[in-house]
Amino acid sequence: MLTPRTPLLRLLSTALGVASALALTGGCEATFYEDWSAIPSAKEAKVAPVRYSHAIRFMPESARLEGLERDRLDEFLARMHAGPTDTVLVVGAGGGPLASRRLETVSAYLAHLAMRSRTAGEGVEATVPDAVSVVVERYTVTLPACPDWSDRPGRTWNNTVSRDWGCATATNLGLMLVNPGDLVTGRTPGPMDGEFSVLAIQRYRAGETRILAPEDVGTIESQQKTSSGGGQ
């Protein structure tokens, strides 16, 4: 049975419901608010150039590489683990015919060691006067600081990734690099055999690709069992 007071009760009930919803919404905003300026930076392996220099001394008015200096140079290169991915620079102090002959002597000895070198240009100077410096230039990799537990995992109210996002990928990439300089400048690709590539695509489109041989499958399975500690 409706009474004159029924509309008033309905109005009060609706008002209380709206007020409760507003209070609940306001409380949620206060509870789950997160600063959007605290978005974590991407994890990546950082590359920086470094140089290691070794001075080779010569006798006055001589361009001969003495035995002691040759041994010191060998020790330096061995300690640096100088290899084909390094840039080896030969830097002379001063000018004139004598300085040029000394540069040629050191360059020839490096070539004898099967090491590619070049005369340094601007920006690289010899460390000792009246000497020739051999500079090994390379890149080093700094891995990201992982893991990063500076915040609580699984709670990103601003819908951003966690601080550990990409840590494993960046670390693995930095550890696998043979030449860290590849992250700075890519290598120039070698010559391409166009005919070989075109024929491979044609065979693929025609369904004429070579089927995997059973012995290859057996080799793969045995390797998987060995790596996982499976049965013989």
C-alpha cells in the first residue's frame, strides 16, 4: 500500500545510494593513485668506447724495433687479448722522415702478427715524445642492473610495465655480443649471391624444399636428451 511518504523515502534511498557510490569511487582513486612521472626506463645494455695505449721507444735517430720493445709490445697485445674485432691504431709523435719510418716499422710488425692496423687520424696523440704508440680501441658493454625489486611486482596501477621488464633480454644480448660495437654501428654486409637466393625462393614456392633427413632428427633428439639429462 502506497502512502504519501513513499516518494520521499524513495528519493532519500536514491540519494544515499548515489552518495555511497561517490564516496566509494573517491576512496578507490585515493587508494590506487600512482605517480605517472615514475615510469621505469627501458632496460638495455649500454656500450661505451675505451682505449688502451702502449708506447714503443726507439733509439735516437733509429727506426729499428729493438728486441726488448718488441717483447713489451707482444705482452701488451696478449694482455689486451687484441683480436679482429678491435681497432688497432698506430700513432707517431712529431713528423718528418724518421717518424714516418718508425710508423712503417710498427705497422709492418703488426701485419706480421696478422693484426690489421691503421695510422691514427685527428683526435689521437702519442703518449710519449719521440715514440710510436699502439692504441687498441674497442667497445665495452655494461649490463643493466637486474633484478630490480625497488617496487612491488604485479602492482602497476598506472598500467605501465614492471621495472624488471626486458631485464633478461637485455642481459642476454650483452653477454652474447662478440663485438659490442655492433650495437653502435652495424657491420657492412658481404657480397650476396643473387642467383642462389632466387633459386631458394623459387624452390620454396614450388614446394621443392629438401625434407629433413631422419638422421638429422635423431641427432637433434639425442642432443636434447643429453642437455636435459634424459635417458640414453
